[in-house]
Amino acid sequence: MQDPSWLAFSERVTYEDGLHVSCAALPQPLGDLQLSAMRERNLSVLNTLAVFTERRVEALDEEGPVSQDILRLDSKLNVLMAMLDQLLRRDTELPPRQTVSFNAVGALLSPSLWPAGQSHGLLRLHFDGCLALPLELPARLVQERDGDHIFVAFESIDEVTCDALERLVFRHHRRKVAGRRLTAS
């Protein structure tokens, strides 16, 4: 019998790409305070990613002084965010890049990532643009899919975080489809 989380995962669009990924064992369930703090950090990461990946709507009057001021401010903010990311990353050692496929339900991972002998873990995803601030998702090992992949289902994820994850996955998928269309033309 198929696990319901696998069926829900396989019926949704996934974010599939090479990311800096790691997993840590969770020998005991996280407490309410830990989950709340993790939720706030995750929403901050997801909001940052949304800002970085959002396409700009070009102003109708590109030559106007307000448009020029906004473009200058945008450039300055991009530089500041890059500097902050570099500063935060200075003492952070990133895990290697690995292909991962995930959505708001769970993730398909290489078995070598998952802590040996553990049924629960913490998946950390580091995205380009905010490498020093990983998305941290408590997960439970559900099943081995094939010799190269295991499926883990996310646990303790609230509705707001779930919606933000779905938007991230959708935007990524939309960019991939648009990129394929451009290269096919």
C-alpha cells in the first residue's frame, strides 16, 4: 500500500535543482518554542527568496525620475543583500550541492544524505541568494523509492509555511518551463 504522503507528493509540482543540502538527526520531537522559531526563520527565508526571484514589472515611463530612483534603490539593495550574504557566509561551511526534488509535502533525496538509522531528521536547503540562511524542514523517513532515492515527508509545517513553499515551487517550475521554451525557439 502506498503511503498517502507519497501520493500527495507525486501529484504536485516539484522544485528540482542542485542545492546545498544536508540532513541532521532529530532524536526527539521539536518543542513548541523550537518549532515557532524555526517557522519564523523559514518564513523569512521564503520571503527573501520571493523578493529575489520576483520579476520586476517595468514602469510605463522608464525615463521618468521616479523610475530612475527606484532602479537605483533596487541596485543598492541588491548590493547590500549580496554583502550581507557574504558576511553571514564567512563562518558558514556549506554542504555540497546535490540534486533534490521537493514540494510542500516532502522531498526525494539521495539516501547518503539521511542520517543512518534515523526515522526523523531535519532537512536543510541552502538556496542561492541567501546561502547562509537555510530553509529547515523537520521530516520523517517514509520509504526508499529506488536504489538512488528515498522519500521523506515534512512534519510540523504550518499552513502559512506550506503556502509559501508552494509559491516557491511554482515560481521555480514556471522559470524552468520558460527557460525550456526559450531554448527550444
